[in-house]
Amino acid sequence: MKLTKVFGSVGVVSAAALALVACGQKTSNNAGSQEAKKFKEETPVKPVKKGGTLSYAIETDTPFTGLFNNELSTSQTDSDVSQFGNEALFDTDDSYKINNKGPATFKLDRKAKTITIEVKKGVKWSDGKQVTAKDVEYEYEIMANKASKSQRYTASLQNIVGMTEYHDGKAKTISGIQMPDGENGRKVVLHFKEMKPGMLQSGNGYFLETASPYHQLKNIPFSKLESSDAVRKNPLFFGPFQISKIVRGQSVTWVPNKYYWRGTPKLNKITVSVVSPNSASQAIKSHKFDIAGVINSQWQQVKDTKGVNFVAKIPLQYSYMGFKVGKWEDGKNVMDPKAKMNNKSLRQAMAYAMNIDAVEKRYTQGLTFRIPTLIPAQFGQYFDKNVKGYNYNLKKANQLLDKAGYKKKGTYRVQPNGKPLTIHLAAMTGSSTQEPIIRNYIQQWKKIGLNVKLTGGRLIEFNSFYDKVQHDSKDIDVFMAGWSLSSEPSPNDLYNEKAPFNYSRFVTKKNSQLLQEMDSEKAFNTKYRVQKFHEWQKYMFDQAYVVPTTNAYSINAVNSKLTGYSLKPSDANSVWYKVGYAK
């Protein structure tokens, strides 16, 4: 659960917001969730022909950032835009375990505390240059150099020998990353302080699974990488496609990478275009795109569309409500004991005031659903089914506030010290239903006497929202956001003391201890690791610094003439090589 992306106002976030609207009508049945059980994770397999153009919709109400470098980008939208060329070093099986079928091979030596990565001969950048050991190593330099301002430098990566010294400017190289055959060789050996149980899984956070083209970037100062043409306008990829045209924030045209190591992809061209969430259902019904995501609240409008296959899965992601209780200072989260939201009863009361279950049934017919913990059920035994989460319970919310000393003075409650209490909520823009939904949510809190106001008086555009959240704006007490997760379940890099992504800024001795234990050498014992995961989920439920709200089926409407499209983990790294039109 480490290599994460923030995601925006479409997909689960918009579905989450829909789950927050108050239900003034009788709830309907769970027809959507019943239909969802029939969804396939891939299109029907048919013989594929060469050629053709595929049009792909990116549903967002804001321009995409256009940062085409894995260590500088944190936006899921950017990942969606770049997926056609942005191949990982490793393929996995359907349980996300790394195998040697991808661009590079992988060998873990627990005794020597090393991982050896070897890029395969013939794996080339889209300019024809072989991907080298230096390209793999340089990704770590970009991520760890302070000047690049990457948010991906985490405590977990500091387990690589010499990483901290490089980050702090005490060393010019990362001593624990060796290139035995030289920079132009293809082998990299990573040396670790200790080995971790998640290292055999992709997305584990202890090492990077991508590379950066050193020959293209080496003369660009780290401080200028983010704004450089090499990252924004003419990036190189070693995946099946390369960029031929960018309309900033709006569209990207992809053409085959003629040097692609697996062979020539089936399609001649892929055009990726931004479409407003409000226009998404009409775009699907009119067949404007070959692949378009279904916004769950619009399922009833599109489900009978002819000429499409609905391909779906429950993704590794979730929406959540976070409470600001500190700041990011000197490379770590520093909690303020006197923060307005640093009262457990207040946080829990706000969570109990959310009527998620009833609302998601009414508005998405079960395609969006409440989740009880911060570990998704897809992680199997690591998910604690005994944690029930915050069911809608206004009586309990009021009791918590009464007992904690939040007394009512007129319509609203005051703080235990008698001072007025105004809570500032930051939430993102989205589809046309987003604003009334959030306003209604505020009414839910008013029912328990809490005066909640929108930060700035309105919903905030995606990029501005995360800018405010990341920089701990004084105007935010509570925020509603979402994570797209990687495939190793550890939550360490989201919620530890040195995690930039720990946007609530909470730090407790117990949290640090549990996170350390679940990723320790001892946790190579699966039973022990599962136990620690369950302890952490119970602890996080009780503390409520971060309250999970929903997940949702992610549904794609796919042109029925297409074949080879798949959402299976084992296909993720090669899907765009395989997708094409059926003969």
C-alpha cells in the first residue's frame, strides 16, 4: 500500500461524495451491486487485427497536471494519462507477487540483505537507447534529492543503505545502490539495513519499480526537473507507446514505441482526452470514446448501452475523511496537542453523523459502499472483518459530544473551554451533484450541533485542494480525500511520522510501534503480521484521525469491438501491448 497516488473528484471520490448526501427518500434495493457481481475483469478474447485508433476518456473536471515522471507526480489522473507508455520494471501474478516476465528480473537474498535487479537486453527507451543500470539508479536520486521536492521520499526508502546520507547532502551518491557492470550495464544491486516481509510484492515502497532516462535528464538541475520540457513535453518511456502530441491539461496522442521490447503493439494510435464528469454518461451512450469510465451515480443511465462491454473490478483505493492535528516540519509530521480537531470524541461524532449506507444504496444502488477500515478487503487476511466502522448513529454522536463537554448554545455547540466552535471543511469539486451533496453533509453535522463551513466558502479544484492540504493551510480543519493504493498492504508510508502523505499530521507512540512491528523481520511470520495489521485497524478506528468512508466498483465501458483489455493484475504491465480491434 505504499506507492500511492492522490485521486480526485471522479471515480471513488465522486462516488464517496454521493454517499454523503442525506436520504430524503426511501432507499431502493441494491440492484447495482447485484449487477456488479456479473461484471468481468476482461473483454472477451478474440483474434486481434493490426491497426486502428483507440479513443480513451479521462473523466475529470480539472486539467491534468502533465507531470510525466513517477517520482515527481502524485496525481492518479497523471498516472491514467501516462499508462500507455509508463511500464513498470516488473510484471506480477494476480496476487501482485513480482515475477521475472517483465522488463527486468528480480532476485531477493534475505541473508545478504540485497535485491538484484537486472534490466533485460533490448528494453529500450522510445528514442532507441537501452535502459541501463544508471537509469534505474537515477530514479532514486530524483526521489531522494531535496531539490526535486519529490513527495515520494519516505521512511521506508531510508532502509536502503546510504539513502539518508544522500538526502541530507552528506554524500554525493547513494552508497547502498551498486552498479556492478558500470552505469551502462544493466544490473543494479540494492543493499538494505533490514529485509521486510512485503519485498516480494509489487508496490511495497522499499524500492522503486521504475526508471528515468538519465541520458535525457542528466543536465537538468533537480530543482528544475518538474518544470522541464523533458518531463512535461517530450518524456521518454520504455512501454508500448510514446507521446506524439500534448494539448496541455486536455489531451495526449500516443503512437507505438518502435523500440518496444515485447514487440509492436496492435493499435496505431491512442488518443486520451479529458471529459467533464457531467458529460460522461452522454459520451458513453453516444460512443464518443472506445474506453470510458462509468461514474457510479450515472450507472442507470448507461447500463443498457448497446455495443459496449462493461469491464469492472473493485480497485485498491478508498475515500476518507481526515482531521488536521499538526504540521509538516523539518521532514516529519509534528502533532499539535492543542489542535482544534485533536479531540477523539469530536472526530468520532463527525464520523457517526455520516449516513453512508443509506445514501450509497439510494444513489449508486450498491456500486459504492461504505468501508469499515483503512485496509481494503481485497487484502484478504490482512483486512480485519471484526472492525465494523462508523455506522450512522446521531444519538451516539450527540452523546459523545455531550460527554466531552461540547455544550449547545443555541443552534451550535461551543468548545469545552466555552469558546465558539467553527470547523472548516475542505472538499473537492466534481460532478454536478457534488456541491449539493457536500452542503447536505454539512447539514448532517448541523443536526448534532456542529458548525461546519466550507474552506473559502466553496468546493476547491483538485490541484488547489491538494496544494492546500499538503501545505497545512490554516483554513482546513477537516478534509475529504482519497488514496489509490499500491499492491502491498502495509500502510506505513501513508501514516508514519516521516510520511509526507500523512496529511492529518497525527503522530502517536502506539501508531509508530504498530507500523514498525507489521513491517519488521519478525513479520516474515505471516500469522504475526496479520495480528499486527488487525491491531492497527482497531487502533485507527478508535482514534479516528483518518476515517475511511467508501470504496466503489470501478466500471469501464469498452467498445465491444475491442479485445485484449483486462483489469487483472497479471495483465497490468502489458495490457496496452495486447489491446486491439477484433478481426
